Amino acid sequence: MDRRGALAEGITDWQLRHAAVRRSSRDTYLPEDADELQRIHAVLLGAPPDTVISHLTAARLWGFEVPLVATDPRIHLTVPRSVRRRHRRDRRLHFSDIPAAETRRRHGVVVTSASRTWIDLAAVVPPAALLAVTDQMLARRFPRDEFPAILARSAGRRGVATARRVVPCADPLAGSPMESVLRWLLHEAGLPRPVLQHVVQDGGRFLGQVDLAWPHHRVLVEFDGNVHRDRRVFVQDLRRQNGLVLAGWTVLRFTSADVLGRPQQVLAAIRAALSADRPR
């Protein structure tokens, strides 16, 4: 709440200076352990009319994970172009006149629609991160044929060229946002497009469902996220890998440390596997 509202509720200035209370911006106060939705409502107290929650904050409200982007504690708002306001430590302002048709109400606040959030993100996140969001949208049954319509009505905006490059690569079968990042790395390097969630069988015996595969070359890639650190999962991974190798598959496994920290080595390993193998 703001100071005026606090005083009206009988809360004193002394109480507002309590260690459990945090001053978020000017005269806005929050509990120290406030969650994002509470912070959003606090920021909206001093926001101009027609403010819409947007960009990274909207993505979180829609439940989209955006990889490769540093955590930003600020609330992202889009305000009309005519508004003369500045950023504050608790908010990041974007200036645009958003039609009502491109807004929705979620968790009690007005937020950009999923399609508007997507094209907004295209201007501020790397292509690989946008691919991850696009994959998640498709996985939730967002119509693929809606993307060309979004691009058409957004002509001339920042990010449209990036979004146009990303859409053909999107796939609802992506297993995780970082797997999407890996696929973009492969795409940019000109490597053949892999099959996602490929089911491997040997003589009718199920060996596993793998993240990325080139069945013609019997090469597969697994992206190991944090869940693979669990001992039970780790043991299962080893047993499955042994079965795949014995069945004649080349198995490559990478983590985010590989994809982000040594991408050229990742590409070199996959190229070598695809070149060395002989189709069967």
C-alpha cells in the first residue's frame, strides 16, 4: 500500500519503518517477503490509467519460462505513449498504445495477451529465448497459424524480424526451455533438424524416448537438466544409455554449462557424430 492508504488504516510512520516492511518506491510499502503479485499490485497504485502489465512480467503471469535472461525484479509495465513517466527501481516502463483486444485479465490485473506478450518479448530477448517461449505456447495448443497473423499486424515493430526467423523452428514437443536453446544453436549452425522426443526401439523392445535424434544416423542427444542430478534419475540414465549404445546408437549428453559455456564444442561433437556414422 502507499503511505496515504497506510495512515488511513491506522498504520503509523514508525510501523512503516519496521524491519518486516520494505519501501519499494517513493511512498509505496510492502511486506519484506512480498510475492510478485503483491509487488505488481503495489506498483499499479502509482501507475497512470491504461497501464498494462507486459514483457517479462506478463510472460511470468502466463507461466512462460524465459531462459538466457537475467532475473529482473522490476515489474514491466506498458503505458500510453502520451504518458511522461520515468523508470523507478521497482518498475520498467515501455511506451505503446495497446488495443483492448491485445489485453487480458489474469490474477486480478490487466496483462498483455499471450500473442502480444510474445511479440513484445521478440524485441527484448535473444532469439533462442523467444524460441523457448514459442515452443511453450505451442505445447499449450496456441494455434500455429496465429503466428503469421501476429507478425502481419506487427509489421514495422522491433523484434518482428527475429520472430519471423524463430517461428519455423518452433516445436510443441520441446522438453524444456534449455532444450529449445540447444535446438536454436543447432539451427544457427546449419545442422540437420533433429526429431524431438523420438522413441527408440530395438527389435520391438522399448529402449527409451530421447530428447533429440537423427534416426537415419542413429545419433541422439540428451539435454540433462537439474533433475538428472538426482541419484535415482542418474542411475536410470546410465542404464538406458548402456542399452542405447549396445543397440548401435551414438549417445551425446550435454548440460546448460555446455550449451552456454562451450557451444562450439557442442556443435563440433554433434557434427562429428553425424559425419562419422553410417546410415542403417
